[in-house]
Amino acid sequence: MRISESCARCLYDRQRSRTDNAAYLAEVKDILDHRREDDTTAYMGYLFNRLHEKYFGKGPDFSEVKKQYNDLVLGMEESLRREIEGAPDPVARALVMCRIGNYIDFGAAMYHVEQEEFLSLFGDTDMQERDLPVYRSFLKKCEEGSRFLLVCDNCGEIVLDRLLLEQLRKRFPQLRFTALVRGGAVVNDATEEDAIYVGLHRVAEILTNGMPIAGTILEMLPPEARAALEEADVILAKGQANYESMYGLGLHVFYTFLCKCDLFISRFQVPKLTGMFVEEA
């Protein structure tokens, strides 16, 4: 997904909100001015983080925030599982819930995470009518396939991802599950350590994208992760960054996320925090 001029301005403004250092901001502008057509916001973020470390040292540590939200959702696990298993379609209910988890994003532009707002989203866990055509296609691919790849996003959210995989394992016992997480600390995104902390490794093999990058960039993936992506029969990618970095690669991907920034709100013509389920065939 190409970076529009409005998106580039937003990326620059976010860096300017971190510092007024003229030399740093000049390099940020140079990176943006010389971006390639196929560069993504995830890759820009990776470059900016490296540049920020050169000028100022390591960025903020989100380990406590990650643990806070992992623990919050782990504490909700049993009640959410009861709701899922009591639903007419447990997979649909779990899919909506794991999309709600995409709210927990400390990296989205012009966006604030509020625990009360997050919890309020569980007041509506029914799948929307607009999601049903993609959902039916998703179920068909799961029924026909043998290898399922979940491309993860944030902490807290990955607890809900595990609840979804539990239901998919029950409904499609032939599927073998792999979960792809970040290869290093980047904002509050999930790493292998986080995945193990919440028990995701009990329902899926854990692989990393090999880099501290908030997205999935094909040419930067280690061989095992790239093979998992290219050989998967079903790919479910979570969050805006994965959509931005994976869309247009020529893969058959199901994306699910909340629209949290102006780019996505405008692209899909929906209100903020609308949940999307998108198929790229």
C-alpha cells in the first residue's frame, strides 16, 4: 500500500511531535522525500526508529504497557471464552473479539488508548452483515486448506487471537497453525516472548518476522517466515500495519482491523473504530 502525500505529512508530523531537533527532522524529511513507490509506512517507521536511536538512544520501553494489556485480557479470558462457546457461531464471535483487540495500539497516528473505551467495545460482539461475504469465503478456505498463518499485531490482542485459534482448531482439525510475530521490540507489538507469555505457543507454532518492525515486509522476512507466508493456504493478517505492508504482494490474504487513523477512515469511508474484514484474492 503506497504512502500518499497526506500519509507522508502525518508521518513527518508524528516525528516532529517527538522532538524539535532540526538535524533529525531534516533526515526524516530526506527519508520521506526519497521513498520508493513500494515503501510502506511500516518500513518508514522502522527507518525512523533506527534514526531516532542514532540521535537520542533507544526509544520508550513499552514492556510494562504490553504486560498490562496482556494481563488485562488474560483476566477476561474465561468469561470471553464462555461467551464465545455459547454463541450460535463461536468462530464468528471469536473473530469479532480478536478484531476488538486491535484497539490496543500505541503506535497508530493521532490515537490514544483508553482502557474503558477498549472494554466498552465488547458490548457489541456480533458479526456485522457487511462482513458475512468475506467470512463465508474465509470459512471455505479454512475447510479446504491445511496450513493456516496468523500474522499478529499487538499485545493484549494476541490473547484474543488465541481464543480464535482455539475455535478454528475445533472446527477445522486438519489445519496446522502458525503465528507470525515481530522479531524485536517495536511499540506494543507482540514478540515471541509475549506470545509465549499468553500461551499462543500452545495452539500455534511461533515464528518471527526477524526485525523490530511493525509490519510484514516480504523481502525482509527470514527464510522460514517467508516460506510460511508464501505456502499458507489461509492467511489472516491483523491490524493496519500488516494491511499496509502486505496489501498488493499478490497473496490471498484476509485482513481484519479497526480503522484508527484518517487514512483508513477515508479509504473505507467508515467512522473511526469501525471493524473491517477484507479479502485480497
